[in-house]
Amino acid sequence: MNRSILFQLTAPSILIGLLLFLACLVSAWYINQLQSDISRVLAKNVESLVAAQQLEISLRQLRFHCFLYAVQPDPRLLEEIAQNNAAFEDALERAERAVIAPEESVYLEAIEQGYQDYRGEFQRMRAEVDQSGPRQDFLKLADDHPVRHIVEPCRQLVTLNEQMMAETFADHLRLSRWLGLILLLLGLGGPLSGIIAGYGVARGLTRSIYQLSVRVQDMAQHLEQEVGSVRLSPAQDIRNLDGQLKHVVDRVAEVTRRLRRQEQEMLRTEQLAALGQLAAGLAHEVRNPLMSVKLLIESALRSDGRRGLNQRDLQVIHGELTRLERTLQDFLDFARPPALRRQTLDLREPVQAVLALVRTRARQQQVNIVCDLPPHAVLVELDRDQFHTVLVNLFLNALDAMPQGGTLRVMVRQDPSEGTVLTLTDTGPGIPPDVLPRLFTPFVSSKPTGTGLGLSLSQRIVREHGGLVTAHNLPEGGACFRIVLPPVVAEVAHADALGH
């Protein structure tokens, strides 16, 4: 299945699923935080309430034992009162540690102050009882009891803790209702999201099918104009669209077969035309030297044996036969190019070898040769013999362009971005503008005696080496030929260097 289509179909569902997962994750985290906060508050409330209740219990015990000691001073009751004081102080300390509201601190400060007042009044009451005897005014004693300063703050503290506990439970109930509502929304969100995603995907598919159907019908109309009737009905679903596409593909395949047959016929026509052009060129190039040889022989035959072929005539015949042989060889090389036999060599060697061949002719034409070669070896992978042919063609063409003298400049450079570059420039008249675009086309030549195959053959050899040959005219006059050869692989060059 196409990955792009799969992504387009599943992306909405995946996105909605991720959003729901994120919402559930955030909700679970938030719920956990609320539950933790409520649990901590509830634990503090319970601890504070227990401490307040313990204070109240300790206060009642203390009040009871103090009252008994006032009406019946018994030393054993003093021990009970001391234990009640210690229990009250311990409960007061725990209540101070469990404080969670500012109001509790206010009540605890009042309780602590009342406890200090109680301690002072109890000592005075004890002294009175020890001096005057047991007290008989029970009602007055109940109203003036030393612990009266602590009773009201303790009762208010217990009431406050009970209210705080009730509020905490109310908050817990509200949170539970909210959690239920959130879970209900998340539960409904899944199916609703699936319905929305399915609707979006279905709508997108329907629109895509419609657009594709319109394009298929438009294509069918174009085919109807080109190849005949192609009737299609509007596509309503994928199966109908598949049938339409199959019908159009069949018609396109038929058109392709027709075009292939036409191309084959055109190729056959071009081959016949090329063969005719080759035969015409070959006949033209062979006829001229044969005509010269024929005229010399006919001249000797008309003299009735009185005058034979002299040395000059034989030289002419030899030159024309050499020219004929070279022409036939050019045609053979063009028609049947030999396979490359590559080897790693220094490009300077074939350049210097060809320069040595043409130097004599250059002196005769008063052509100055300027050779600019690097001091180090320029390694390339070449077929020495075939590349020798390329250099000979280029050098001889340059000399043909300067019959009255000039300058032939040869330069070899290594370009990191291109490779090895060989440039050949002359100071001749340049390449005619009408010939320049077709310079490397077979049978195109600006020379009266040229076959038009030399540069075409040279271009093919350079391309088979993986290189490129180009030509252009210089602004100051003359022509420039540029050959770019690919660089040698470092491992191959190193192995060849070790071999040498």
C-alpha cells in the first residue's frame, strides 16, 4: 500500500487518538494530584480533630480531679492531677503540630494562656484548702473552677475541626462528581472522535474520487480526440473508478503500441537515410582520388606507349591512393569502432608524441607551437591508440586552419571540480558560425576536402572514455577545442604507480 495514502487515511485517527491519550494522561495526573491534596488535608483534619478531642478529654479529667481535691484534699489526688496536667500538655503539643488553619492557632494560643491561668489559680485554691480545709460551697466552686479559662477555647477548637472535616468531605464529594463527569466526557469523546474522523476521511476520499474521476474523464476526452471514442460514466465509488482507469489504460496502451510502431518505422527510415548519406559521402570521397588516378593512366594510354608514367605521376597516384585508404579507414572506424583497451598513463606522453609528428609540418607552415604541460605526471585512463587518433585529428585541423602561419597553443591542467582538462587553441579564422552548431555531426566539414568524420569520431572516442569535448571561437580570433577527462581513481593510480 502507498505510504502517503496510508498516512493520509490514518493521520486523523492517530492524531485524535494521541489527543485523547494526552487528555486521559493529563486528567489522570490532575485527579491524582487532587486526591493526594485531599488525602493530605483529610489526614491533617483527622489529626487536628483527634488532638482537639484529646485536649477536651484531658480537660474533663483535670476538672474532675481538681474539684475532688477542693472538696476532699487527698494527697493521692495531687498525683492524678499531675498526670492529667502531663496528658493535657502532650495533647496541646500534638494539637500545635497538627495546625492547618490560622483560626486553630488563635484558639491554641487562648488554650495555652488559659492553661497558665489555671496553673496559678490551682496553686492558690490548694493553699486555701490546705489552710482552711475542704470547701463546702459546691456551686460557687463549680463557677470559680480554675479550668474555666480553658473550657471554652477547647470547645471552640473541637467545633472548628468538625467544621473543617465536614468541608473536606464536601470537597471530596464535589471532586468525585467532577471526576465522574470528566470520565463520562472522555468516554463519549472516543466514539464521537471516531465518528468525526471517519466522516472526515470519507469526505476526503469522496472528494479525491470525484477529482480523480473528473481528470480521468478529461483524459478520456483528449484520447477521444486523438484515437477515437472513449466513453466514461461519472464514478460513484472506487470500483467504478477502477473500471474507468482500466478502460483508459487499455486505450493508452493501444496508443503506445501505435506510437512504438511509428517510431520503429521512423527509425528504419532514418537508418535508410543515414545509409544513403553514408553511401553518398563514401562515393564522393572515393570518386575524387579515383578520378585523378584514372586521368593519369588514360593520359599514358593515349600516348601509345611513347610516354609512360613519370616519377611525379607516380607520386600523385601514390598520394591519391593514400588519401583513398585514409578515407576508407575513417569510414570503417566510424562504422565499426574498436573496443577500448584502457590503461593508466601520463597524458603528457601522447600529447608530446603527436606534437613530434606534426612539428615538421608546423615549421613548413611557419606555425609556432606553444606547449604548456605540468611538471608532474598527469595520470588518466585511456586507450593510447584511439586517443592518439583524437589528438592527430585536432592538431591537423588546427594546422589546416593556419596555412599562412600562426600560433598553436596546447595546455594541460588538472581541475579538482572537473578532472583533467586539455585545451587546444589556434589563431586561424575560427569555425564558421553556420558550421559551429553542427561541428561534431557526421559528414559536416568546413574544408573542401574533408570527410566530416574526424571530429565526429573524436567526440565518440572521448565520450567512450567518460569525457567531454567542446569547441568555440575565441573573442580575439581563432578556435578553441577543450577536452575534459574524468580523474583517475586513487587506488588505481597507486597500483599502476607501484607496477611501474
